[in-house]
Amino acid sequence: MSAAVDALVPARAAFRPVVDLGTGAVVAVEAHAVPLDPLPADPVARDVRAAVEAAHAAADLGTRLPVQIGVRAETLAQGDPVLAELHQGLTATGRRPHEVILSAGGGFPPRCGSR
């Protein structure tokens, strides 16, 4: 393996440009965490940690473009304790709220007895 590849693996996060289709300009950076440590078994804790790690990795890029981070809708639906933990972790990156875009993905699990 070449030295250049060795320097890239293992990577802390993967990044993709978010492009304005009208102008072709890059308007944000989508960040996905690739944690080096084992993730928690709890999917909500895993989701929050991955989001926070992605935000920290994006902060290390030095770009002032907004950062887009994906979070499962089920995680956001957990309410105030999880949102507070997510907010605290994202705030620790030094970015202001308007510099972070949360993208909710996935559906909500069906509720018992609902139609």
C-alpha cells in the first residue's frame, strides 16, 4: 500500500459537497462520521455520537461553509434530553446554530393501535 493511502486510512469522517443546482456553487459540506472507537449499542446514543463526531471532524477542516449532518428522525423524536445532548455536542464545535444543518432521515416506527 502506498504512503498516501496509509495516511488516509482510517479516516475520521467522510465529506461530500452540497451543491446549489442553480449556480453550481458549493453551499455546504455534508459530513458523515467514521468513528475509530466502538459506537454505543443504543441506536439513539450512536446517532448522537456520530452526529457530534461528524461536526467536530468538519470543524477540523477549517471551512466556514455550513455543515450538514444526518440524524435519524427517531433520534430527534426522543425529545428534550436527546436534543439537549445533541445541541451541547454541536455547540462545542464552535459553530453557530445557523452554520449547522440537521437533516432528518428515515421514518418513524409505527405506533401500537394507530391506523
